[in-house]
Amino acid sequence: MRILGVDPGSVTTGFGVVDHEHGRLSLVDQGCIRTPRGAALGERLEIIYEGLIAVISRTRPVVVAVETPFAGLNIKSLIQLSHARGVILLAARSASLEIHEYAPRSVKSAVVGYGGAEKAQVEKMVRLLLPGCASLILSPDAADALAIAICHAHTAGSASRIRVAAGR
Amino acid sequence: MRILGVDPGSVTTGFGVVDHEHGRLSLVDQGCIRTPRGAALGERLEIIYEGLIAVISRTRPVVVAVETPFAGLNIKSLIQLSHARGVILLAARSASLEIHEYAPRSVKSAVVGYGGAEKAQVEKMVRLLLPGCASLILSPDAADALAIAICHAHTAGSASRIRVAAGR
């Protein structure tokens, strides 16, 4: 299963693509979609949408895992972030990807084992869990996006093990 | 100038298209893009985006006027509304429309003359200001969208009168 993780942001949107096969994770692609400082929101949304469409056609994932908005943000940030999430979900729909959403705490919990983990701990675990990632320079947004993809791999993996154990 | 007004919503998005020429307003089109109850957010966003693209290609406006989120909404509604606004701004960008945003109070003020006006007063003024609208059944979302388009017509009209008066 190839998973695209997305860390949405109206200024910078991180993405990370991982393969998850027989319980093993491997890195396919990672990076950021950056929008110009001072650009109007409409222009930013177009750059995010087209950037994500380009990542999807290059890497051909089957599933997208997207972080849900963090409740602790201020209203203005929450509104801008939700605009970005809108076009991210639209890009996923238009590519017929299965969409899964995870709260930031669930992502940290799945990757580090603790929902209150720091960003640096998340990045460290991403590097440990993804062979080929150790020597890369990872931007914080790309590291978050990879963590979201890993979170989905673990969650989906557990769900399928539970189905097998239950004889389904 | 043909103006598309949009009243964004993740469940129902109202639209209204008006022509504004030599200070006169006329109705071109109006209606709602409705999304199925219980549909996932991604599916809704796709319906809103495609619905709006269809309205734009049918009516060929040059400008879109969109209402900004109302600060009094609860966080969950604000998040959902902002997702819808994201795909609405994207649709406007992809059709190369000029984008203008107006706060709900500015719209009421421009149409009724009072920022705290009730919905029924806004609808009544929309009917008075738009010939051809009097006998129509208008949904509340379509009436709001027409009010947003009228607000832009008035605002843009004043701005151009000010430019003329200033000799520019």
C-alpha cells in the first residue's frame, strides 16, 4: 500500500509518501509545497492544489492521510488552515484516493507512543522508522507529513491484523 | 460588469449572478449547490467545486464576490465553512476571476443600509433592487449570494465614481 501523508498549511504544506508492505515501511518521496509570501489566499490555494496533484501523479498513492486542524490554533490560523485542507481534500477526491483523517495527538501517539510528544521526537522516530531517511535533510512540515503517513500505516495495519484475528 | 456572488456553506452554497451596467442591476441567475446529507466532507467539497465551475461556465462572470466567515460561528462550523470557501476560491482562481471578499456586516450595510439587518430585510431589499426577482422563489442562501453580488456592485460603483471625481 502506498500512502500519501499531508500536513496542511496555507503557507507551507508538507507531503510524504511511504510504501507499507508486509509490515515494512519505505520512503518514496517527501517535500513541501511552499507559497509566496504576501500572495493572496486564492493564489496560495491554487499552488497547493496543483502542487499536490503533481505529487499524486508522480507517486501514484492509493490512500491519503491528512492531519485534522489542531484545536489550539487561533481563529485566523484555523480559518486559513481549513481553506488549505479544503483544496487538499478536493485534490485527493479528484484523484479517487481513499481519504483518512488523523488528529495531531493520534499521529504523535502512533509514531512516538505519546500524544504530547515534541516535534523533534516525532522527526527522530520518522528517521528511525523509515530506512533511507536518516541522511536526508527533512523540513519540519515534510517530517510531520511522513509521520501522518506512518500513523495511517500503523492504524491500517492494526485494523487488518484485528480482522485476520477475528477470522474475517 | 457581470458579478457572481457566493454564500459559502459546506452543506448548501448559494450563488447569485447579476449584471451591473450604468448603475443598473439585473438578475442573470441564482440558486443553490446542495450536498447530500451524511456525505463525507471530501465528497461535499467536490460537489461544491464542480457545481460552481458549472455556474461559472454557464454565466461567464468576470468577478466573484464571496462572503468572509462570520466570527460568531462555533469552531466546528467555522472549520467546515472554511473548507468550502477553500474550494470556492480555487474555482474562482481556475476560471481567472477577480476575487473580492466581504464581511457579512458590510453586505448587510451595502444592501439594507444597516450592518445588523435581519435575513428577511436583506431578502426584501434584494427583491426591490433586482428587477425580475420579485416573483421568484428565492432560497435564503441564494438571496444572501445575490446580496453579496449587489454589495460588490455598489462598492465597485462607488470606487469608480470616486476615481472619476478625482480626475483619475
